Amino acid sequence: MIERLREYVEAGHPDIDVTLKRLAAGPAGATPVEVRLYGDDHNVLFDLADGVKAQLATFPGTRNISDNWGKQTKKLIVNIDNARARRAGITNQDVAVSLRMALSGSTVTEYREGDKAIPVVLRSEVGGREDIGKLESINVYARSGQNVALRQVADIVLAFEPSKILRRDRAKTLSVLSDLDPGSGATAFSIAAALEPWLAEQRQSWPLGYSYEIGGTFESSASANASIAKQLPLAGLLILLLLVGQFNSLRKPLIIVLTIPLGLIGVVIGLLVTGQSFGFMTLLGVISLAGIVINNAIVLIDRIRIETDENGLDPPRAVLEAAQRRLRPIVLTTVTTVGGLLPLWFGGDPLFVSMAVAIIFGLVFATVLTLGFVPALYCLLFRIRYQ
């Protein structure tokens, strides 16, 4: 339905800006692609925005390219000739009052009927309300009693100006916005990576005081990633202290920590195979994956301790027995986790696809490698030899 509506609007109503999207499974995010232009003169900003729009239109997958200032609106500017106005005995206030009387009128009194107050508006009969060409013939009345036509003391000029002016950090900011076609495979990161070199090159020829900034999903994702990265060192230190306290050893926590990068192998392969980008939700998936890998490594090492201390097996045999006994629980945990994430992957929601892909592929590869890597590294660090 979205595609049919889009084709209908583009074919029959090209001057209408229509945004069509599915109901989001989460908070409303930023516009996928956004380029903010900073400067003082709005005319220069509109010229720069036209160039950015034209460049964005060359990228496959971009659609509904617009800006947040909207179309420029028409404005009639009354330029009063002070010399002519003085000779006619007309002041700027006389011109303003006469224009208001002709166009909007002035409330002179109120007529009351019951509990209703009806304003009585005095307005000239002939004005520029319906025919703007008659605006020059409006009579301007002076306090001295004289009156002259508006064209005798002022020139009327038609000009265009922004319908609204938005600021960011107190600077005039015009944002060029673009949506993405879901079926094109284009992402906000790929568009930003392709647009950045062109913007940097064009910036060299811009007037002094004008700059740009890339926003949208690219900026919001980078901000979210930075907020998580700020707390990761503290979280990692707490996890390491807990592992050291649990095992009362340094070598066993070292084995567990070294297994975490194994999951990243599967994450990279999964993102490349599915064509997903590494964003905020992908980072959350990697963090969740690290927790699962740590859990599998903990139960495997703890099983080695049980086989050695409680069952009395020698270390070489204890390692083999622990790996065999933990094979089925680890595999079953992996299978159930992957099965639970498959609907998020094939559901197609951009909010969860990359996270599900990261966990699924990362967990499959980490499980296979952990069952062989952890016992091998355990034997290496604890000097267990097999004859």
C-alpha cells in the first residue's frame, strides 16, 4: 500500500510532500538523512540547500528530499520615500494606519446583544484585499487633513522570504532532509559516507561564516554509541572483579575474557552476509552476546572444577569430561536463543534486525569456537599435558 500511494502521489501530485512509513516499533527516530547548513543570509542558505538537494538526488535510495524551512512566501514591501512623504505632510505612522484600515480594518466600538459582544470594524471600501494591484491607489490620510495616493509617497516591491527561520545554538540553521527507500538497501551511514567528501570539497568555495553538519540517524547513533562507550570501561572492570572474586584466580577470568572476541567473528560475518550496518542496536546486540559468551565460558570452567575436586578425575580427563557434559546444555541454550531471535530478523523491522543478526551469527560462531577454545586455553595456562 505504501508503494502504491507513493507512485500515485509522485505521478499525479509532484508538488506535494508526503511522508509514508510503517508504524514504528519504538520511539520516533530522527530523519534518516539530515544535513544542517549554518549561516547568516537566508538567501545564501537556500542556494546552498539547493546544491545539497541536487547532490542527494543523485544517490540511489533517497526520496522525499526537502528542508525544514519550507517554501518561501511572498511579501509586499512598502518602501516609503521620506522626501516625498515630508513634502506631502505624511508620516510613516499615517501610512501604517491607512494600510491597516484598508486591509484589516480597525475596531472602533462593540455592539452588545445579550451576552455577546460583536466588534464593529471600520474598513475602507476599496483596498488590496481582493486585487493586490489596487493597493497603490489606497489613500493615505494625514493628521493635518491631507490625503494622497500611496503610490505618490511609497514604492511597493514584491519579495520572497522564508516562511519560518529556525536556529540552532543561536545560529540560523537550514536542514536538508531526506527519507530512504526501504527496498533500495541504502542506509543513513552509506549516504553520509558518500556525501561527506562532496560537502568537504564544496565547503572550500562557500562564503566565510557558512558551515555544515551531518545529523539524522548518523548523528543520533553516534551519540548513543558514545554514551554507551563512556560506561563500558566501568562495567568491564566490575565484571572482571566479580570473575576474580568468584574463581579466586587470575588465569580463569583471563580465559573467559579472551573468549569474548570470538563472538565478534560471527558478528562481522553476519553483518556482511545480510548487508546490515553497525549501529546503536547492533552495539546492544554485541553487548548481549558478550554476556552469553561469558556465561558459557563460566559454566564450562566451573564444570572442570567439579570434575577435578568433587569427582576426583585427573586434570586431562576432567577437561574432556567437562566439555562433553556441557556440550548439550550450551548447544540447547544457543538453539533456543537463536530460535527466539529469528522472528526479529525476518520480521524486517529496522530497529531489531541488526541486533538480531549480531546475536544470532555471533552466538553460533562463539558456541562452536568456545567449546574448543576454552578447553585448549585452559590446558595451556594450567599446563595440562596429554600423552
